[in-house]
Amino acid sequence: MPIYEYECENCGRHFEVWQKITDEPLTTCEVCQGKLRKLISQSSFILKGSGWYVTDYARKDKKTESKSESKSTSKESSSSSSSSSEKK
């Protein structure tokens, strides 16, 4: 169940309430009977399951990167060795 933040426009009271998404928002302050407004707050959440972790993607990417890197380094080393032999 989500936690919603409210602030009273009359007395300035700030509080949080656990409510279902289908529940009607609160409209009056319990302390002073003033008008409440719902605040938008920073939410935090955790993604669970396969495919959401950095390690799930890193393994796949490293394999493709290492293959392309090894091909480019072998081409560079062979071209540099042939150019050094030409200079001699």
C-alpha cells in the first residue's frame, strides 16, 4: 500500500497516511479542520527479478565487447608490427 503525504493549508501540519490507491484522498485536517493538500514526494522503489540487476546486463555486454576489442587490438598489433618492420 502506498504512503501519501498531506499538508494542512491552515495550520501547516505535515503527515503521512497509508492508503489504497482506490481510497479517496483526505480533504480536512483532523486537528484544525482546515483544507488538506496532497503532496508529491520523492518515491523509492526496488526492481526485483531477472534482467533488472547490473550484473544481468554486464555479463552479456562484456562478452560482446571483449570479442570486438580483441579483434581490434589484434589488427592494431599486426599493423604496427608490419609498419615497424618496414621502417627497418
